[in-house]
Amino acid sequence: MNSLTVTTVFATALVLMLGLRMWLIGRQVRHVARHRAGVPAAFAGTVSLEAHQKAADYTIAKQRFELVTIAWGGAVLLGWTLLGGLDALNGWLRDGLQPRWGDLGYQLGLMVAVSVIGAALDLPFDLWRTFRLEQRFGFNRMTWGLWLRDLLMGSLLGALIGLPLAALMLWLMAAAGSLWWLWAFGVLAGFTLLMQVLYPTVIAPLFNKFQPLADEGLAERVRALMQRCGFRAQGLYVMDGSKRSAHANAYFTGFGASKRVVFFDTLLSRLSPGQVEAVLAHELGHFHHRHVPKRLVAVMGVWLLSLALLGWLMKQPAFYTGLGVQPNLFAPSDALALLLVVMAGPVFGFFIGPLTAAVSRRHEFEADAYACRQAAAADLQAALLKLYEDNASTLTPDPLYVRVYYSHPPASERLAAMQGA
């Protein structure tokens, strides 16, 4: 391996990734705009022209905004890597922090600095998305005070959870020998399972209120459904999602005894009891088919391979020099290697995205089929159409864009599968 090869492979992958993403967005915008004038025949009796055109306009606005964020993200990534931004920051912090805080302190400082700078660079886009784009289409319900509270709370939690985890990872990289990545994988796997328990019971309530489902008739209906499906939950809760967004959803979360069913208040306000039951039956379909543990195993497999790759790359000088860290300016550190992999990884991960999207869509079809066996198929179809309408999801996406990006099948495919089941 030499640095020119690394640079060439990375630059080529980056250009291909950015070009393909922009081309696909162009296809999506043109396809949606071309079908904006009329409701597709399959939905002519159930979706109004006004709702259809709102979904088209919302989709086009989001895609055009994504073009800007993609271009910005590519420029920032180039700045960090091939243009020497990470190299300069690393040298400055190493000289300033290492003598006072030691090697681990300097490495943690580097990781924190990169995270803070990255968040600051993305902040204007987050603000625009929330207070301009989402506001324009009537979805945003965030106040500036709530937005600031979320930012501060998220940053504090990130520091309380992320810093000890990062410190442990860096310590393992330095002290656990050539197979440190196996120990690091064990730490990440254990942390992930722990978060399955802590998130619904400790972390999520810091951001939203969760009240027991007060509608006793609906609660009995849901309990009967869960009994039929062999699912046990710690409780049924309604989340005040409406204080942040008009989008609606339902989900189950947690692990073991901490499992709970959560409904957005926006969902309950729009759907009938039968439709709510059908939506929950879909979510329980994921439980029945063990989609969550399957995805978790797949994610952990990717982590294991990524950590093993990092263990090899961090020993290759060309890995650093090829990604913009000059040999006369740097002393390789574990944090530097970790950051380079985190930055470059998504560029290459884009090319396996269609595979993971296809698996996810297959899971959604399986969950739909299960829901149709446990609840009324007509209720599930009606609920899905309401959710597509309420969330302004386009009914006419570009087929190729769907294959690359969509984790859920488009409405036409889902309804056709239900009717053919």
C-alpha cells in the first residue's frame, strides 16, 4: 500500500458517491414533478389532489435542500482529509495538550474538537431544516427554547456517555495488544445491549413525556392483539411527539423487561382504533420475524469487520499520508486513525446502501403480511394512506431512487402486496 493509491481510491470513491447521489436526487425531483399534476389512479378515490401536490412539493423541497447538504458535506470531508484540516488540528492539539494532559487527554481532546467543529459546521443546515423547511410545510412545532434545550441536553448526554466510551476504546487500542479490536467489539456490543434497556426508561423521558395509554377501550384492544402475537411489554405509552413535529408514528422499544409500546399522540389523533391496532400489528410483525435482532447482528458484524480493518490500517503509514496527514507533521495516534476511518467509512458505505435498503424493504413486506393476518387488512391499508398523507410522503417516487434509498417500500407496492396476499 502506498499513499498515492490510498488518495486515488478515496478521491475516486468520493467523486463517484457525490456524483451518484446528486444524479439520483435529480431523477427523484424530475420524476415527482412530472407526476405532480394528478393523483395516481390507484389512489384517486382516497387521496386528494391537494394532499398529493403537497407531498410532491415537500419531497422536491427536501431533495433540493439535500443537494446543498451533500455538496457541503463533501467539501467539509475534503477539508478534513486531503486538504489537511485534520492534520493541522491534530498537530496543534498534540503540541498544546499532550504535555499537560498526557497522551490519552490529547487524543480525547482531538475527538471532542472534531465533533464540536463538525456540529458547528452542520448547525446552520439543521436550523434551516427545522425552522424553514419543516415550518413551511406545517410540520415543525419546535420553539426556539425547546430547540436550544434539546441541543444542550443532547450535547451533555453525548459528553457523559461518549467520553467514557471513547476513553475506554482508546485505552484498549493502546493496551490490549494486536487483538484489541476484539475487546473493543465486546465493549461496543455490550454498550449497545445496555442502551436497549436504558434508552426507553432513562434517556427518552429526558426529551419527551410518556403517559400511560388512557383510552381503556383501545388499551384492551392492544392487549388482546399482543396476547395473540405472544408479545409482552412493560406498558403502553403515549408520547408527546406533537410538541416537536406533526409527523406521526408508533413503535416498540427496549429489551427484555424494559420493552414498551409507544404511540405518538399525533398518531392517535388521526387514526381509528382499528387502524391503530393494524399499525401496531405491523410493528409486532417485526418482533415476530425477529427483524430487530437480525438487524442488530448485522450491524455488529459490520462493526467487527470495521474494527478489524482499523486494526490493520492503523499500522500502515500510507493510510495516514494518503488521507492528508503529512509525514513531517504528524505522530500517528489511535484517535487519529479512528477519526480517519469514521470520516472515510460513509463514502464506501454508500455503495452497499442499496443492499441494506433492499433487506429493510423485504422486512417491511413481511411485517405488513403478518399485520394482515392479525388485524384487518383494510384498516392497515387505510392507516398507511393516512400516514403517507399526514407525513407528506410522495406517492410517485422515482423507481431507481427507491431501490437505492428507500428503507420502506413505496405506497403503491405495499398496497398491491396486501391486496395480493
